[in-house]
Amino acid sequence: MRDTLLTGLLLVGAAGMAGGFTGCTSPYQTVASDVNPARWDHTAEIRMENADTVTLRDAVLFLRYDERFAEDTLTVRIAAIAPDSLRFEERFLLAIPRTKNPAALTGEALIPYRRRIRLASAGEYRWCVTPVRSVRGVEAVGLRLSKSN
């Protein structure tokens, strides 16, 4: 009897907690891939599930970096691969806005990539981001999608 009561309380508590989280959804879909901060010179693969094949979205690339990162621009190759294996590849220049953070803090740069894109297929999309030359101080690269205005 006591085990049944305890299980019932846990289920009610879990349902209440889940209900409390429903209002805290993010307007962004964000995925990142860690890279070697000592020397980023390999492809970072960003995988993102897509179920929405109708909504237009804006894509922003972001870099998370440490005090070793001294670049103000960085050229990368981006390959976008759809679930049906269609592929688009291009070179893209990242203009890195500099901020005045204390050296001990990690920096983050948000760079607009594409506006009003529609991911036409449901399933897993992959973005492969590769720097054209090695760079120090980048800890992660990612993609953030948000609904277009």
C-alpha cells in the first residue's frame, strides 16, 4: 500500500512539473558542435531534427570562443545536407563583432546566415562547417533557427 501511494505521489509530482515547464519553450531551435579550441581545422557537424516543413525561419551561425581567439573575420565552408541527401555547399565569411568581456569569460558571436529559409523535408538535417584555415580559440560552432518575422 505504501509503495502504491509513493508511486502515485511521484506520478502526480512529475505531471505537475511537466505542466510547469510547458510555458517555458524557447523561440529558438539551437544545436552546437564542440571543436578543438587548440586548433579548429576539421569539419564540425551540426545535426538538427526538423518536423516543420512549412514555417519560414532565419538561421544564425554562432561561435563560442575563448581568449585565444583573435580573429575579426573567418571564412568557412558550409555544406547543408537534407534528409533526402540533397546537398548545398558554399563558402561563407563570418564577420566577428568584438566585445569587451573580461579575458576569463567565454565570448560568443552571432552571425546572421540566411533569412526566410524553409526546411522542406521532415527528418534530420546536417550542416557541416569547416574553416578554410586552422584557427585557435574556437570552442564550439552552432546554428540557431528562429521563426521569421
